[in-house]
Amino acid sequence: MLRLFCLSLVFVVASHLPIHAQEKKDPPKNFTNSLGMKFVWIPPGTFMMGSQTWEKGRESCETQHKVTLTKGFYMGVFTVTQEQWADVMDSLPSEFKGEKNLPVENVSWDDCQKFIKELRRRDKKPYRLPTEAEWEYACRAGTRTPFFFGETIFTDQVNYDGSFTNGNGKNGVSRRKTTPVGSFPANAWGLHDMHGNVHQWCQDWYGDYPRNDVVDPQGPNTGQHRVLRGGSWGDFPATCRSARRGCREPEHKWSSWGYRVCFSVE
């Protein structure tokens, strides 16, 4: 009788616990906004950011360090397309045109902020560019190799300059232009074109990596250049590595620079 009473008491107490004390569940895995942009949920976690010393094409700025992201976020499945840009901005700055669902390119970091501001106004969601750490974490999707495909890439997996190779890779196609988003296989979290096609602007100012473990890094407070990640249609395969860091002045634009959007859920 006493045991039954105790079990009943446990049930009553558990059912009246505040929400934050109960098991927290992830938001829905997929989300599509009013513009038709698809997002996938990226769970919080810890990973090794940067590259290992033996990695082919490694640069000195890629110091490996442990990063913990305490909050999950929604990441765009694809980079922003020309149709989506035109819908929001009523213009089309891209150099490459003629096919549906090509990524918008030839946009500066400042241009991306204008798009995001308008998209926020329309959708009432806190859209933004991913931080550099969020971008690499999402790109790797649990992998530790130079590419989420493995040690090297091929031109049937990624749009890059196939006249060059990386590691034990082989020569392939040099398309010399962008390809429609989603033309190549996604990573384990469902994200397409994290390697190649267009470089992707990140939110951070460019700066040196810390040498210690960090939590939710946001990059330097000030700087001259904003971070670009992922490599592009005109790059060597080594430039498309998960750890590869690029940067440019935020007002500059080029036909190989695009971006994808993310947002957090509080």
C-alpha cells in the first residue's frame, strides 16, 4: 500500500514539473518558410574545428581546437537562389543566369544583410548568416575528414575546378560556372553544396582561432574582413575543404560568392 502511494506521489510531482525541468525535445527536423526556403534542424554538440596537421592543403590559420555549440539552429538546406533573391530584393546581381535554381552570387556581405533584414520583416523570424563555427559544424555533420565525403572529392560530388586534384583524387569536369542548388549529394544532415559551387559568407569578422576549448564562439568584435567558407566552382579542391578559411571586405562582391541563411530557436 505504501509502495503504491509513493508511485502515485512520483507521478503527481513529475506531471507538475515546470517545462524547463522536463526532458527538452528538439524542434521539428524540417521547416519551410513563406518564400519556399527549406531548412533543416542542426542539433547542439561538440566538434573539432580546424584541420589536422597532416591534411592536404592545410593552412596555418586552421589551428584545430574543440568547439561546443550549446544551442541548435535551423540551417538552409541550399544556398539562397536567384529566384529567392529577386522575390525579396526585386533585382538580380548574378553573373550566371539561364537555369532555374542557380545560387545567387556576386553579392557582398553587406548585400546579404539587406536581404536578411527584409526576410526578417516578412517572416517575423530571426534570420541571420551562420557563424563560422556553426558553418563548419554543419558542413562536417559529424565527420573529421577534409571533406564530409572523405579524404578527397570528385566532380560528380562537388562543383569545383576539376582540372586540379587533391590528395589521391583524380581530374574531372571544369564547368566554369555555377550549377543549380541541390545538384550534388547532401551531407548526413541533409545540407547540399557545403563544398563548392559558391563560397558562403559567414557572420564573423575574420581573426585568429583560439588555442583553447571554446563555447559558442562569435569571432572577433571588429575587423577588416568577413569570413567566407566552402570554396566555389572556380577553386582548387583543397579550397573546398571543411576547414578552409577565406575572407574578404564586407562591401566586396564576386561571381563565386553567395550565402545561405540560418536562424536560432530560443
